[in-house]
Amino acid sequence: DIQMTQSPSSLSASVGDRVTITCRASQSISIYLNWYQQKPGKAPKVLIYGASSLQSGVPSRFSGSGSGTDFTLTISSLQPEDFATYYCQQSYSTLPITFGQGTRLEIK
Amino acid sequence: QVQLQQWGAGLLKPSETLSLTCAVYGGSLSTNYWSWIRQSPGKGLEWIGEISHVGRTNYNPSLKSRVTMSVDTSKNQFSLTLSSVTAADTAVYYCGRVRFTTSRLYYFDYWGQGTLVTASS
């Protein structure tokens, strides 16, 4: 299985801050990397697919970059509704699809 | 707007079989693969498997021996069964739609609301 490791596991930030979350794959996965946001009691919601493509309806303050083994999700200016947990997911190998362990973004 | 609504038993005893169903509204089963994913505090998000409208399946090798997925196109529904559950299967289970692009990008664009399944004696 391809292992996905996110850092940090948790992060405190303030409204208006620029935030970066990192995801590292245990082997090269090209650009087959997606990012999700999850709020308590809700299902995950896709933000970025293909490493850098913004899903329809997602605010442009969210952006993704990277290829190979190292990827980043950046929120350019944190809004109150952005405090949530973020997950990366690889689809290079679909047997099985695997997710990162999550990064919890909290209000400072 | 596609919506997924799921249901099934929430409390099971060890060795029983988990059974969940997911109905698709506002879209057709025929245009995508459909997946099940679970989330537990100990293992995070775990992909269980997927099924197409003609019943073609792919399962996570770690669960393959206990998982069965099926589809009912007449009802626009798909289902999951997981046999011989243990406490380790306690999790929130989600159904989801697979979006597969022409450039082979694969992600989950619509999700059900989640069902908490607890396996306890």
C-alpha cells in the first residue's frame, strides 16, 4: 500500500493567516493526489484534485501544488469557516486508495 | 444536484454481518463507480471498495475476504455487506461517488451523510 503522511498533525492559526499543510507519499504518485476538508459530524468535502485543480465551488484561497512524493495545500487567508480537519488521498494506486492521517486546523 | 442517502443497522454484535445501503438522487448509477469508505478514530479514513453499475467490483485487499458490494439499478441504490464484524469494524461508514476524469484523476465528489456502526457485545 502507498502510505500518505501529513504534517503537521495539528496546527493553530488565526483568521487572515496563510497556512500550509504538507502531504508526503511513500512512493512517487505523479499528480494523483486529492485534498479534502472535513468538519465535525460531516462527510469530507473535496477541495483539490489532481494535486492542483480546484473543485468547482471551492473558494480560490485554497490551492494545491506538488508532484511525485511531496504535496502542499495552502490556504492564503484563513476564514472562520476554514477551521476543520484536512486529509490528503492518493489515487495513483487504486488497490487500495489510501488517505493521510489528517491535519487538524484550530483557531489560535 | 447529486445527493446520496444511506441507511443500515447501527449496532451489531461481534460475528454478525454489517449491511448498509446508499440511494442516489439527482443522478444515475450508470455514469460512475460508487464507493464505500469508513472512518474510525484508530485507523482514520479507510477505503473499503467500489462498484460499477454493472456490478464490477474492486475491494481493499485488507477487507476483501469479508466484503460484498452489490448494485440495484432499478432503485438507483448500491449496498455493502461486511461479514463477521469485530470491534475493529466500529466506524462511521460513508458511501461516495467516484469521479474519474479523462486524465485518469480519481476522487470522491459526493458523499453520503455517514452511518455510525458499532460492533459490541
